[in-house]
Amino acid sequence: MNAIRKSFLLSTLAAAVLATFGSAVAAEVDELTELTKPESTVSAGIGHVSKDNQRFGQYTGLNDDGAYGLLDLDFVQRDEATGTWLRLNGRNLGFDDRELHLEHDRQGDWGYFIDLSQTPRFDPYTVTTTLTGIGTTTQTVGGSATAQQYRLKTERDTVTLGFNKELSSNMGFQVRFRNEEKDGERLWGQGTFGTWRFLTDPIDQTTRQIDATLSYTTENLQLSGGYYGTAFENRNNVLNVPGCALFTGCDQMGLPPDNESHQLHLAGGYNFAKTTRGTFKLAVGRITQNETFATTPTVGAPGSLDGRIDTTLVQAGLTSRPIPKLSLRADLRYEDRDDKTPVFTYFPLAGVSGSTTDGTNEPRDIKTTSGKFEAGYQLPMGFRLTGGVDYVEKTRNSPPVRSVSFRETTDETSLRTELRRSISETLTGAVSYIHSNRGGSDWLFNTLYISGVTGSNQIAPLHLADRDRDMWRLTLNWMPTNPLSVGLRLEQARDEYSGRGISVVDQAVREGRAENYSVDASYSFTDELQGTAWYSVNDTSLESVQCRAGAADACTPGVQQVWGSNVRNLADSFGLGLRAALSSKIELSADVSHSKVRDEMELNSIAGAAVDPLDVINTKVTTLNLSVKYALQRNAGVRAMYIYDRYRTDDWTWANWNYSPADGGTTVLQEPDQKVHFVGVSYYYRWW
């Protein structure tokens, strides 16, 4: 009943605010008032959740069986003499994901707003564990003689303030400040294969953001510049695990450290002529992390990482229409992420068997240069042809120790074209094609820390691998009659990865596919009855061959293990909607949707030991929303709602997850079949 108490308190607050701003007018309102005066609405009621659940109320707080308060309000007031507006909006004030927004402004002069919101997240898994100290900075594995059940949760409380002022006819200023408090606990752990131990991350964090902008506008010139900054503070900097003996130092684990960022930016545009416009953007920033370590590092290393990253952004663009039928666009962008963090050895691991790190931190620099050129031309018979070329080059520094192969530079060129036409008065269509080719610098072998051993395991990370991509897209919009409209969208993409020199004939290629098909339709049977329908299919897959090879950049069956995988995600969904005014007093809305998701993870051994298969995972979600409004009088009535939600899965990942015996047998599980009913009734009142 805690939700009802919260709803009652918020109802009292809202009532007090409304009483301060002014009481509602009489119930009898004529049509002229409805059309000329801003409308305010308040609704209050009660709802009930049929049973405890893990998914339905994950982000709303409707996760426990019981009653909840329903409260929403929209208060709008306008001063006709001064043009001043006052708005107060509240959403879900009886739930845990409540929002309250106050705004006061005078058009073309000044304005301010205050946002208050809460965002919960209830972990969808049930934890049964003997761990004690959950949610604190000292946690003891096996600290309880008997296992206890826990439902982990985090909550964000956010306050946002904003102010804007028109300084003159062509100059304005605005500032935004956001403060977010996040607390709770989330799944965490420590260990290695066979020695996993369950822990929780104790969250007590504050994130602040500020954005101040000054703008200047004339007929041809537009400028906007200012400052953007963030600050992250974590009140818990270390997690203590008494008695941990898995490895040296495991009794204390570092938590996310404090950090901050600052950026100065300037953007603008200039109209050289009625048909030609240029734009630009400049930004320089600095990101720092300079929190003192919770424990003393290795002798010779500093007591703080003293992390620092300098960022630079330069962007310029030009659009032009030199002749009526031809349009041109060109853009150039450069980004530099310069990591100036000092390099120190914090935990030397010399002599540790299997080690792939030398105990030093790894600064990471990334430079990105990208460009785009596009041209469009109006052809005869209503056709419009658009073509373009995009280019992106990324340069990274290479870490001295690498667990997989690496390359310092990648570059990608994309050619695209689109043909669009109004086929008839009722049918418009477009077809487009994009071809992309990605390559890069020579591959660097993975380098282990032990004695500087180098080799190649033939793993080319997807974001670095050579790739050819072809993508087609077809769109159609059909409106044969005024009541009916139909939209169709077909997309198909194919990726081919190559360039690693694997010597397994005809099986070296890694290939990805993505197919998306969707159709939606709406039909107005009458002015009082409208229906909608939609259906979509998303099919994404990746086939690959992997090999753990020796020092040579090759893979020989019978010498090295060669295995293949086929990973696929197939989802199809449909939905139906209905809006109906059954009479002058009764309105009905209904929506139903159903989704099926299938995850396939096929593994097969091409050469070497057999590979165990993984079971297919199937997930289904069905949701039904019904709502009926009955007008008791012109500006007041009742609303009844019903929600049915069912979540079903055979996901084996969370069906039998057990930690190692040394952990005390912790389990993290989810309910595979969750069915929830929600029923609510509320009273609404409108005034002007």
C-alpha cells in the first residue's frame, strides 16, 4: 500500500498547487470556451496488479501484487494581457516511475522550468545466496548459514532546471542543469572459470550536467556557442570482500571512480545566397579522472591514475542548389581523442603462467576523419535520382600487449544511390542501394606478456575486419482512398568478412546477413471508428570460421582446432489497434501486440575436437491494452483500463545458473512464464 500513500501525498501536493494557481471554473462550459481557452485535466483512481512479476513492472514499479494509485494532471494557464503561460504536468504520480514538470514562460522574452522524475529498475532475476552485506561496501561470501532470496533494484532521482532569456531581437541565452542521484545494487561478481563468486555492486552515485548556450541570429548568419560539463561522483570507491583467497588483491575491488568533463563549443551557419548555405562546428574538451586509489599500488606507481583525455572536433558543411533541378551537399568532419594519461606499471605479473597483460594501464588514442558528398537531380517523368559517397578513416594506437589480432588504421568507403518517384497520385516509392568496402593497415599479431611471445589466433574483431557490405532498401506508400493508407518497407543487407589468410578452403569467409520487412496500414471506417495493423520481421545472422593458430598467420586442419558458428536472431511481431467513439458518451481504444524471438547458436567442429551444441532460445511476449472512457458530463467522466501481459521464455542462461561451490551455491534465476493482469479505474475532470 506504499504506492497508495505516495499517490495520496502527491495528490495533496497537486491540489495545493492548483489551489494556489486558481480554482477550476464551473462545470458548464460552452463550445466557444473549449476552442479558445487552454484546457486543464486531472485524473485520479486506483489500479491493481494480479501477481508478483519480474518483467511487467521492471521500469514502473508495478512488480508486486496489490493496489496502486493512479494520478495524472495537466494544468495550463495563460495570461491574455502579457502572453505568459504556466503549465504543470504530472505523469504516473502513483507509480515509482513518476514525473512532474513545471514550466513558466513569456513568449519571446523569458522562461524557466523544473523537472522532477524517478526511474526505477527492478532486476528481472531472483537471487538466492548466502552472501551478506548486499548493498554495502563490505560483503562476505557465505556469511549467512542459510540462503536468502533477493530482488535487486536501482533508482534514479533526477532534478532538471532550465532558464532562457531573449537578450535582444537577435540574441538569446539558455542554461540547463541536471542532477541525478542513483542508488541501489546490481549484479556483480569476481573470479575465474570454475571459481565464480557472486557479489553486488553497491551504487550510491551522483551525476551532474550543465549546458549553457548563447545564440546570435541575423538574416544570413546564425551562431550558437557555449559550455557543456559533466561531473560523476561515486561515494563508494571500493568493495571489501573479507577472506577472499582467489588471487592476490581480490579482497578489495575498485568501483567506478569519480570523473568529470568540460567542453567549449561553437556552431553556426551562413547563407551565402538564397541557394547556398555553409555550416560549421568547433569543439574542444577535456575529460579527467583524478581520484585517489583506495589501496596503495605497486611501488613507483602514482596514487592516482591522473587520467586525462583531450578532445577536438572540427566540422564543416556546404549545401547548394546551383540550378533548380540539381542539389549538392558536402560535409567534412575531424575528431581527435588524445589520451594523455601517464603510463605506469601498477601490478607487475612477471612469471604468472598464462598472463596476457604486463600490469600497465593502456591509453587509447583515436583519430577519425570522415567526409560525405551527395548530389540529387530531378529527372523527367517525376523521377528523382540521388547519389553519394561517404568516407571514414579511423586511426588507433596499438597496445603493447594484445589478446587478439589488431590493426591501427581502418578505412571505409560507401557508395549509395536512390531513385524516388511518385508512381501515381496514390502511390509513392523509392529504391536505394549502398555498397561499402572496409580495409585497413596490416594486421598486428596478438602479443602475450610472457617472454614477449607473439602469434595469431586468427580472431579479427568485427569492427576491424575487412568487410564488403551490400544493402538494398525498398519503400512504398500507398493511399488508394482517403480512408486507407498502407506503408511497406523492405531492407536486406549482406556483409562478407575476409583478409585473415585462413587456409581452410571454402570455409574462411565470415558472412553476416540482416533482413527487415515491415508493413503497416490504417483505415478510417467512419469519423468515429479507425483501425490500424502492422507486421514486421527482423532476421539477423552471422556465420564464421575461427581458428587458434600458432606463430604463422595460417590455420592448418589437424594441427589447430578449427570450428564454425552460425548465430542467428529471428524476430517477428504484429499488432492491431482500434479507436472507436461508440456514442457521444463512450470512447473505446484497444491495442494488442505479439512478438516471437528466436536465438540460434549453432556450433560445429571443422577440424579437431567436437564442439558441444547450444540449445535454441525462444521468447514470446503478448500484450493487450483496453481502455473505455465514459462521460458523466461534458467535462468529467470515468475511465476503466485493462492490461494483459504475458512473457514466456526457455532461456537456459538464467534457468540453471549456479555459482561455484566455494560461493555457497548462489543461484540467479528468472521465472520462465510470467502472466500479469492489471485493472484500473479513474475519474477525470477537465476545465478551462
